[in-house]
Amino acid sequence: MAISRILNIKSHSHSKSLHLRRSIEYILKDEKTNDGLYTGAVNCRKDQALKDMLSTKSFFGKTDKRQGYHLIISFKEGECDADTAFKVVQEFVDTYLKDNYEAVYSVHTDTDHMHGHIIWNSVRFTDGYKYRYEKGDWERSIQPLVNRICEKYGLSTIDPAEKSVDEKEWDVKKNGVFVWNEQIKKDIDSCILRSADFQMFKQCLKELGYEIKYGKYMAIKPKGMQRFRRLKSLGEGYSEDEIKNRIEKESINSYKGRIYKNYSPKIRSYRGKVKRKKLTGLKKEYFRMLYRLGKIRKRSYSQVWKYKEDLRKFERLKKQYLFLSTYEIESVDQIDRVQEQIKVKRKTLNLAKKVIEKEMAEKADIIHAVEVVKEESKASLMYKLGDEFFKESDNKVKEAKEVLKNNEITFDEAKSLKEHYELLLKENAKNVKKLQSDIYVGNQIKKDIEKRIKEREIEALNKEKERTDHSEDKKKIRKR
């Protein structure tokens, strides 16, 4: 089994290429590569790799920021020998980098677990473009390529998805897939109730703005969503066969009993939350008939884009109303006075921010030590497991812990202190932003009032002109 890990080589503050030079020197060390036997290079001279890479950077005028990338391929202990590991690394380089990048590579044989190193220039020698690692590239292209090469040499592989399970679960929560799924299910439910057969069901989805894709499984996509969602992935009751069965059997009562069991919608009011009245008797039956005839339609989530401008106006009016209510403003003159008070509060918050930043500056060594331990702890662990490339990171962690010890504070206490200051700054920024928003809303209200006054003046002038013209017309008629 071989697992890869990609690192970026940053620019050093004093010498831009320092990290790149040290990395190349480290992976090519004779004592680690059987006197240089398991080393190689493409598109550059192995003994002058750094010089060739810097020459490319200079030629294209891209000498700053990221200097290169470092890929580590670690093999399962005892699964392969050095020759096989070197073939895997070499084939990866030839496939992934040979056409565009200068690279050096090696296999280290001085530890219990065999592992390979690949370092390549951040700038392409063919056209000067910089290599850009995007989130997900490891799962999509890097580890799958390592797997294919390993299979060729009879080595075991890993599933890239296993590493990113936690990330995927976090993305699901962050990107709101739950909200999409629930809305899609509601739209499907409404179409089931209005459809006599599956063909009518699909037509109903299209009317709501859904796209339909056919493959091994049917998939749908509402307007505004990037990817198709398979029906079967929505859960129990939403596969094709289950939907066809539901179309034949379901009524408004079964729908309401299953989906909204123990659910009573609530609406907000100034007196709290008020329960919406349930449909009963004749009203329920009448509602069911209208629903099936399509006279009452649930607006799908995908239709919101049509009302964007109305929503924007509504949000603006809501903010203005809250501003007037919060500060109990009854006349235009009061707005200026309130804005002056807000500016005083904002000034006070800015002074408080300076005090917080001053205290943080006094404890800068402690805060920095916490950051170093958090950033370098994984690399330090790699060093403890036998990879000397991460020795510098391990030294940094030791120095940071020494700083905490000298200040007589534990890591957990220092971490809590850092989080405390960060929370204070966050709250301060939030309050300042709110005050700035209030000042902006106040200016909006004043502009809107001035605009309405001008409109009324213009309207009054137009009416006066109409009356004058009408009077003139009457005089002309009398003269005749």
C-alpha cells in the first residue's frame, strides 16, 4: 500500500529559494539514497536542479511566492523493496510532471518504512504558468495515479475517499445539502399528489424548473443547484419504484400523516410564535381537490431567483424599519442625532480594540508559540516516526514549548488565552460592523425621504401646471 502527501514549499523571508534548496539537498542525501543510487531528475540536471529551477523562474519573472511542491509517497512496511519503490516514483514523475516541470526525485532506504520524495518547480518551463494545487486534486488525480501505478507492480492501494470522509461530512453541513434535499423532497411530494402516473410526475418536475438526467438511476437538479441528485439518494420513499408506488396509493391524508407527523408550522409575530390553524373537514377536502388539479402549487426552492429584486427591496425596508424601531426615531431630525451617538460608540469600540491588541502584543511570544505547536505538531510527529525531513518542524515545536514553560503557562492555558483575545476581537469587529450598518441605513432613509420630497414637489408642480393650462384653455374658450 502506498499513500501520498503533498506539501507546498514557501518562499523564505530572507532568501526566497532557501526552503527549496534545503528540500532538494535533503531528498538527495547520499546516506538516505544508497549513495545516490535511488535518485533521479527530469527536465533539469540532478546536481544543478536548484540552479535550473531558479533560471526558469527568472526567465518568466516569477521568482516570488511559492517556490515548489513536495510529494511524499510512503509504502507499507515490508511490502516492496527499494527497486520497486523507485520504479513507482519514477513512473509517477514521468506521467504527472515530465511534459511540463523540472523535478528531482528519490527513494529513502534508511528507515523501516520505504518512502519516496518528489520535488518539482512551481513554474512550468514550457510556458511560465505556475502549478496550482486545488482542493480535491489529491482525491481526483494524485492518489488515483499512485494507485494505478501500484496495481501495475502488484502493490495494494487505498481508497482516496476514505481520507476525506470527515471533510465530506463537514462540506455537506457547510454547503447546505440538507436544505436542498428537504426542499427537493417537498417538491417531489407535491408532484406525487398531483400526478396520475410517472410520466405526469416527470412533467410536473419540469414545470417546477427541474432538469432530469437518465443513467443507471434517474437524477434530478433544481435551478440554482450545481450537481444532479439521484432520486434513490434522498432516502426511503424516493427511489423510482417507490415513487411509482406512491403515485398509485397516496392521498393528501397519507402525505400529511407521513411527512408532517407531529409537525405544526409556526409563524413569527411581535407577540411570539403563533401556531397556524390546521385544515379540517370540508376545507381539507376542498384543498385536496385544488391541489390535485394544480390550482394550488407549492413554489419550489428553485423559483426564488425570479423574485430576487422584490426580496432585495423587502430586505432594505426591513432594515430601515428595524433601525427606526431600535432607536425609537419619530422624525427626520432625530436620525442625525442618533448617527452622532452611533459614531461615538464606534469610536469607543475602536479604542477598545487598540487596548486588546496592545495586550496581545505583550503576550505575542505566548500566542506565537501556540500557533507554532498547532501548525507543526503533525510534521513533528512524522519526524518522531523516523522521517528526518521534518526535523526542523520538530525543533520549532520544542522551542515553542520552551517559551510556554518559561512563561509558566501550559499549552491548554495559552490556547484558551489566545482564543479569549480572538473572541474579544471578533465581537468588537461584529459590533463595529453593526454600527456602521446602522449609519448606512440611516443615510439610506434620509436619501429616500429627500427623494420622496422631490417627487412630491415635482408632482405638485405638474398639477399646478395642469391647473394653469386648464385655466388658460378656459379663457381662450370664453374669448371665442
